[in-house]
Amino acid sequence: VDEDEGEDLREKLEELVWRSVAILALLFLLLAVALRRVRLVAIVISSIVFAIVICLSLFYFFGISVNFITISGLTICFGMLLDNSILVLDSVHRHLTERRNGDARAALVRGTREVSFPIISTTLTTVVAFLSFVYMTGRLALTYIPLAVSVAFDMIASIFVAFFWMPVELLGTAEL
């Protein structure tokens, strides 16, 4: 071992985590301006956090280390996580406000079903594009395979959150 780069990597990892927090704060502000309802903004931001927690849990269960590369993969996915959550939010919220028969659950199902194909197709396209890195060999594989797995786990978690958690939370806003 020529030199210990552990402290340098730790500093870079902490910097990346702080940048991720800053991105979440910026997203919160932008969404607050756009949506003008703090509860809806909080639901969207918490959906991102929930998807990341699911992803980190998958890392633990599959024995994947949390390092600079895997956290970079999570950071790459912030935009897509946000897109999936906002699509469901918009569709479900629109169906809840336009419901004719007063049935919130039916509006919830219609709203989620309306955007299911676009969300699944774009998310799986991203997963397939990143999973193609699995076929790399040599030194590049050490970098790109954990990145690809991180993105794949995060995208799958975003589908779960968008289709199962977001509608339930939005149903809670309709019953207020």
C-alpha cells in the first residue's frame, strides 16, 4: 500500500451526501413554488427519501457496500424519482378533485392506472440501459457494475413508491 486514501474518500462521501441533501432542499423549494401546497410537496420529497431508504435496504440484503459509487448512483436517480412521483401525484390529484361520484378510492385507482404505462416503460428503459454495464469486464467493471446495480435498485424502488405509497398518501389528502 503506497498511501492511505481512506480519509480522502470519507471526505468525498460526506460531501456527496451533503450535496444530495442540498438537492433535496432545492427540490423542495422548487416544488413549493410550483405546487403551492406544502403537504403535496412534503409527500413528493418524502417519496424520494422513502425510495432511497428502500434502495439502501436492498443494498444491505444483497451485501452491496454503500460507497462513493453507489451513492452517486442514488444521486443520479433523484430526477427520475421525482418524475415518477410527480406523475402519480398529478394524475391522482386531478382524479380526486374531478371525481363525480365521490368515490376517492376509484379516483385513486383511475389516476394511478392512467400513468402506469409511461412510468413503467421509462423506468425500465433506464434500468435496462444501466444494467448493460453488467457486461463490462476488468477495471471498468469495478466502477460501473455497482453504479448500475444502484440505479436499478433505486428505479425499482421508485416504481414501488410511486404506485403503492404515493396513492395511499394522496388518499389521505382527499379525506381531509
